[in-house]
Amino acid sequence: MSSTKGIEDSLTLLEKLVQSPLDLLPQQEFAEKLIHLELQGPPEEMPHKIAAGLSDLAASLSQFEVQNAKVVVLGGGTGLSNIIGGGSRKESWPEDPFSGLKEIFPQTKAIVCMTDDGGSTGELLKDLPFIALGDIRHVLLSSIRKEGLRATYGLDEAQCLQVAKGLHKLFNYRFDRQPESIEKLVAELDFDSAGLPEPMYQYLFGLLESLFTDPDLSQLLLRPHCLGNLLLAAAIWAGAEELHHKEQTCLSFDSRNYNGLKQLNRVMGLDEEAVMPSSLTPAGLQLLYTNGALITGENKSGYARRGYPVDRLFVRFVEEPQVVPEVIAALQTADIIILAPGSLYTSTIPIFQAPGIAEAVCGNEKALKILVSNLWVQKGETDVVREDPKRRFYVSDLIKAYNRNIPGGVRGLFTHVLTLGLQDISGSILQSYAMEDKMPIILDRENVAKMGFRPIEAGIFSLAALRERNVIQHDPAMLARSIRTLLAVTSLQQQKQFMDSFSESPEGVPGYFPMERSLVQKDKLYACERYAALKEWFAGVSIVRDSENESIESFRKRLLEILWYHQDILLSHLVNINTIWIMDRKAWLRSQEWDNVYSFYDPEDKTIRICQDVVDDERRFEQAFLVALGQALLGNYAASKEMVAVKEGGEPAGKIYKLTIKVLEERNTFLSEQELAQYLKLSRMIRSESNKHLYTRLVNGNEGFTPPGLLFGLLYAWYLDNRFASHVEYKMAVMRTDISDLIPEQVRMLSRRRALVDFFRQSVFCHSSFIYDELPV
């Protein structure tokens, strides 16, 4: 009779391999299996008893009690708004306003990033010394809860939906021209008082009235705005009496002026701490790229295409930053802390550069801490990897970027990384995204685990958005359910009832941010003070035009917006300008031998001259103005310039460009004597040994040559915005190239280019604080 040993061995092996019906689920980790089960239910074609058991388990997970769980979510406006309660800016939001984290976790609080400076928020910053309000608006609206409205105003479900619809219309209404009256504004809004509870309507209508009656607020109506931002501003104004009695041009926004935000939370049926700013101190975002350029402005960074990875991010505060105690307390007592998805460098990272926030998160050792990974690569932020610009972006790169830019690093900030499971999305959808140059951020599970974080893949995308609009985005309800299940799993693991295979001996993430104090800008100018100073400067500058195609006031406005947008332009950059002259093409006599920029600075009469030909093209006009503005920083430094032909044996061999600079007493430039000498050396001018005021440059044969004055203007414009890179990018391209030490000239050229960028960052734009120059690589 044949032996059955082989069969017995196979059966024994199978029994060891399949110890539980959960092993039949395809996901890798225990938590992933339970999340998939709760979201999707048991797989089809399973034996009835197993399917029934799994269904019971899924039901138990969905009923896991989280009503008392304290949740704190940190992030920027769009990503944070979406996961808390759906994207409140979407037209479809009123159809399903009560979903997401806020409904499953009723004790959810949001801490909102405060570095936005674009759109209506940017317009508001021109007039008032406030923090950025636009992202607070998004999150505040998304946070309203059905149960909160019922408890506060005694509404039924239909009335709650009506309130959400009315608030959505009110807070997202935008206008491009000044409303004639409150009556016409309300009529255009189709604002029905019957749709809101009477106390809420009276409060919001009172804020609307103050926008038309308070002289300090009515000026806001002169600019294009989102009405919700103005309601927030009016609420803050109403809650801060001392703001109305100070004589300063711009007033400090601090904890004493926080009452208006609290009151608006309460009126919306929320806890007064439901939506909190990460800091009460106005701040600006700065990105330092690996080529050495440092650019200020969140809105501007979104349009930057420097072609280089971001090296570091900094938040520059107007004054010593203030974080309200409620923010710290919420983080210290939270049961769940979530880092919301969003733009990598402009959503969550800036929050942790406010003092005390990172420490509060790390100090809370009992909380479940989750980083929700972004879904897609974002141009200008995650499209280039710092360590290897030639490869794509992974989740581990996302973590490294957080680690490099958060003081103290990411250890203790989160334990789990929740990502979208791409296996749940069809290849055709991913292919269509790729055709639009949209690539997913891929989970490199092994690398994330080596760093000491638990990677969790889940189907947390919106099926409705995929069906209706063919887009992939986080589904707030699915995400909330996944986090509830993850909380249940961690509770089981803490009770030692279930363990997973996760390694507890990580390699860690090196290279964290060593900053020990927050950055405070030197001039301490609020944005509104800078704007007022720019307007005052323009009032003293003559605008001359040869053609009457456009009014002088229109030119003045366009130029003012250019200076406002480029926040790195210092007021001291403008002192050598008395006149801006828009010249007719027929009167444009400047030689085009060296350039076709169609602008220059004339130091004799301190005039920026711009050719009319470029005025109608916004990009060329901005470029021409910035190039000439850069030249104005050199001022009247040159006593003489000449090009002398060089002959050898009677044959032309090239030219010598001779530049004689003025003596220090006669010179009127932005640069010091040492800085001017440094720049001329970097522009490859050779200083005479016998005459320290004489510089020369040998130009071989018919080679081109960019004089140092023009080069300075081109580099100035390029540094501010690489949309103008075509003029000098060919000079800077060597910085992207793998340089071989076999060719010494390439090494020297690379060194010169880097030194030029460093010179502009430190000496021209005055970003010379130790924090930029002494950070470890």
C-alpha cells in the first residue's frame, strides 16, 4: 500500500499557511486586511460560513465606538477641508455636506496653515495686518456638522442641509468689482434669510453690514474678493475692540484678537476651538532650491518651475510667532493626530515651524499619529527628487522632505503612513492620468518600514468622483472609516491580542532640521505696511509715456502689482529710481548690440526706460521692468565703458572691454565697495593691479559678451522668477549637469555659477541669516 506521508505533509503545510480566514484576504498587513474588509466587505465566492464571519467582523469594525475620541488634523486649506468634511469650495458640496472625519469623529479639531498669500487672501493682506484667512474659510465651512446644527439651533435634517447650502453660497461668493450696496449684494447672492436660523442670520448679516458701514472695512470692497474671507475679517474686527483705537498704520494681530474667530466657530454650530490657526503671527513662506535661489511667497512657489528640487523650506514671521494655548493643549490631549494630505511644502510642513507645535505632537505618546500621503506628484514640489533629480518621487521621499524641513525631524510626529492602494484603480485610469503628465506617488513599502513607519495601503479614493469626473481624489468618508478601523487595530495591538509582522528596529531618517528658533524678518514689515510703502514710493515716482494707449494710472497699477508679487524685492532696491519712462519705438535709440530686452536703467537721470513694444505683453513687460530694476541697483557705478579692438600681427584677434568705476565718494549704488568688487570678479572682469578702479575683460574673436550691468539685470530677473530664465539659463545649465573633474574649466564654471547665485541671495536680496548658510546637507 502506498504511503500517505507526502499528502499528510502537504496538508500540514497548508494548515500552517492558512491559519485564519483573514489569510485569504490579499492585503499584506493585518491593519490593511481589516480596513479593506470594513470598506469593501468580504470577497465574493467565499464559503458561506467564512463570508458570514467576515461580514460580522466588518460590522463590528464599523460600530467601533469613537464618539469620544479626540482628533486633531493639521494641514492646508484644500486637503484639510476635503478630509474633514469634503471640499467646501466644490459646487457639489451642498449635496453631501455631512461626511468625512467630522461625522465619524465628532470631536475633530483642525489646525490650519497660515502662509497662504494668493487670491482673495493676498488682496486682504494688502489692507489689514491679519493672518491668511482663506484656508480657515475652507476648513470652517467643511467642519459644520449636522449634529452641531441640531444641538445649537434645534434643526431637522432638511433644515441642516438648507443651512449648509446657504452658507456655501455665502462663503464662496466672489466679486470682481465693488458692490454698490448691501441690498444689491444680497439680491445678487440670492441670500434667503429663511434658509438660516435667525441668530445665525442676524450675526452674519451684521458682519455684512459692517463691511459697508465701517470705514476700515469698507476699503476691502474695492478689491476682488471672496465674501467668506471678508466675513472672517469682519468677525475678527468685531471681536477685537483695541484694533479700532490704535494710531498705528498697521496693527498687531495677536491672541487678544482671537475672539472673533472663536465666535464665528460658535455661530456655525461648532466648538469654539474646532478650527484654529497654527499661528496668530502673519508669516511668509520661503523655498530654498538646490541651486541656491531662495524665493519668498506661497502663491509664487506654486508657479515656480525652477527645474531644481527644493532643498529647504522656511517660514518667516513678521514678529516673534504666537501660538494660542488652545492649539498646544489640543495636540497634547489628542487621541488621534493626522497630518492631512496637500501640497508638500505649503500645507503641513509650515505648521511645524511655529514654536511648540512639533514638541506638543512628539510629547503626546498615547495618540495614534497618521501621515496621510499625497496621491499625485505636484509640479514644482514633488516632481524632482532632491537626492536624485532623474528618478520619480516615492512615499519615502515625501517622508525625507518632511524630515529635512521640520525642526527636530519626523520621529514622534507620526507612526503610520496611510496611502492610496493603486491596485484598486484600473490601469486605464492611471494611463489617462499619465497622458496628462500626472504621476502617482508610489509607496515603496520596504523603505518606509525601514524608516520606522507602518505603511498602510487602502482604497481611500472617491468612487463617485471617479465615475462622475474621471478623477482620483481622497474620499473623506472612506478615509474616516479607514482611520476608525486603524484605531481599532492599534487598540487590539496595545492589548497584545493581535500582533503584526512590523519590524521594531528601524534604520531611522537622517538629516533633520536643526533650527532652534523661528525666523523673524529683519524689517518687521507686515504685508499691508509693505504695500503701503510701495504705494507711497510710486506716488513720488514720475511715470512718463510717449504713447497714450494706456493711462499712467494703469501703468502704475501694473508696476505696483509686479513689486507686490515679488516679495524678495526690498524697498531699498527702489531708491535709485526717480522716473519710469515708457518710450515710443521711434524714439528708442538704444543699441541692440548686446540685448533685445527693450529696457534699461539710465543712471544719469535715474530713469528706467521701457520700450512701448513690450508693454502689451504682460510677461515681456514684467521681464523688462525687472531687468532694468536690477540694473538700477548698480546705479551710477560706471565712470566709463569702452570696447577696444585687439589685433595680433595686423589681424583682428578680439576685443577688450574696459570698465572704469567711479570712486566711492561719487558712487551711488546698492552694493558696498566690497560687494561691487566681488560681483565684478564673478562676472569675469579682471581688476587692474595698478588701478583698482579699472576692470577689463578679453573677448575672443567674434564671441558674444554680456556687459556686467546687463548681466546684473538679467540675473536679478532670473533669480526672482525663472519664467525669465531663457536669457541666462544657458549660463546656469551647468548647475544641472554632472560635472567631470576631468575638465577643470567645467568645475571652475560650476563654482562661478554657484557663487553668483549665492551672491544674489546674500548680498542683493539680503537672505544672509545663518539659518540659510550653515545648514548641514
